Amino acid sequence: MAAKKATVAVIGTGDMGSAVGGALVRAGYRVVTAGDGRSAVSLELARRAGIEDVRALEAAVAGASLVLSIVPPAAATTFAAGAAAAMLNVGAQPVFADCNAVSPATVRAIERSLRKTGAPFVDVGIVGRGPAPKAERTRFYVSGEARAAVLELDCPELALVDLGAEVGTASAMKMAYSALNKGTDALFATVLIAAERLGVRAALMQELEGSQREALARMRARVPFLGATAKRFAPEMAEIAGTYESVGVTPAFHRGAEWLYSLVATTPFASETRATQPKERSLDETLAVLTEALEREQRA
């Protein structure tokens, strides 16, 4: 079992990374991050979580036995290359766990890029909200020959699930789950935008009240708040589309979801974070902004 008080580096202290780091801090681990070049928001989230900022990536990898990469999907490959360079610069070989929402093909390419360092590699797919005390445990689906380094973390707020020795399996699980979860939210938003532009949204809402109450409840709860994560979710949908295409399944559904999140990312909602977005926002207000963004896109 991994010793408590070991040092874990969490790189990417946004909503998820800071929550994971905070859970590890509460479990007794020393958690560090490399704050150089990170946003003020990420640095503040790290501070609140009790994560120590050692500033340079070289310092983080040199002092940690395990590195958790929890960055936006579009940044996963670039960050891994930087981590590899940092490891080579300081002669460090911590276990490197890619915990990002990327395809099996992407995570395998990341694993290959790190082989020159000699650092063991683990594939992790994170499912659920960021960990918090007394909340449902966040699931870490874990695969790769070095997976024991993650599976043996002694952290009550994480549910650690062994998916075997093959790198790519954990990422495949993440892709399958996100395809449904985030893909459904994108579908709901797309349906509402289309209904609005077709002039039938009021009639649709009335019908849903009677026949699809659960779907309507999710629309109201989720669609108004997609902006805070749209910039991250658009490339994640592209990763899902590529994953599906690799096994002969149409990528078209999630190319559409990528389009939706890309559209949302052009709106003022995209400047919000989960911490700063309003507690309530109506579908009327949301759709006014989204349809305006679509009209602007079509005029361009």
C-alpha cells in the first residue's frame, strides 16, 4: 500500500485537479503543483485545497513519486512532452498518470512519448464530480502495467477501479461514459436551439412536461450552465468522435456535440467558472444567448 505522507504532484489545478489534490491532502499526502504559467484562478483553487506550489515543473517531478496530469484534453499531449523534458532535465522517474479525457489512441501516443524518461505510465479515466467530503466518491478507472501506484492510493474520497494492464482501456471507459453524459447535454441544447429557431419551443416544452419530465428537468438543470466547461468539452467531443470512428462506429453524433460546445464557447457564458456562474439561469435567457451566437456564426 502506498505510504501516507508521500508526495503527489497534481498538474492542472482547475476544478477537477484542485478537488483531487484536496482529497489527497485530506488523506494525508503532501500534494504539490507547478504554478508557473498557470492562471490566477487555478493558483487560487490550489491554495484553497492545501496544494503546495513549487512553481517549476522540474521541482514538481523531482519531488514527487506520482504525477497526476489533469489538464484540458487539448493540452494533454503538450503537457506530457513538457513533463518528459522536465524529468530528463532533473533525472527523475516518478510514475506518470495521464488522467485526461482523451482517446485510447491519444493516451497511447502520450505513453510512447514518455518512454525515453523511463518513468512508469498509468492510464486513468476520471468519472464523476470532483471529490469532496461526504460526497459520492469520484471514480478513477485505472489501467496499465504500473497501475498499482494509483490503485494503492489511500484516499477515501476516490473509488479506484482496476481495468487491467493495457494502456488505453481506462481512457476508453472515459470516452464511453462522456459520450453519453456530456453528449446528452449537447443533444439537449441542440434540440432546444433548433426548436427555438423553428418557432416550436413553447409547444415542445409543453409536450415534454407531459411525456419527458426527466429530460426536461435535466435540460433546465444543465443546459444553462454549459459555458463554464465548453472550451474543455469541445475537444473532448473530438476525442470521442475519433474513438468511435476507430472501432467502426459513426463519429457524427459527437462531431455535432463538438460543434455545440464550440458554439457555447463563443458566448459570454464561456468566461464563467463553476464557482462564478450564477446559481440560477433560465432556459429563455440561455437560448437567447445561444441563438444570437448561432446567428453571428452564420453571418460570419
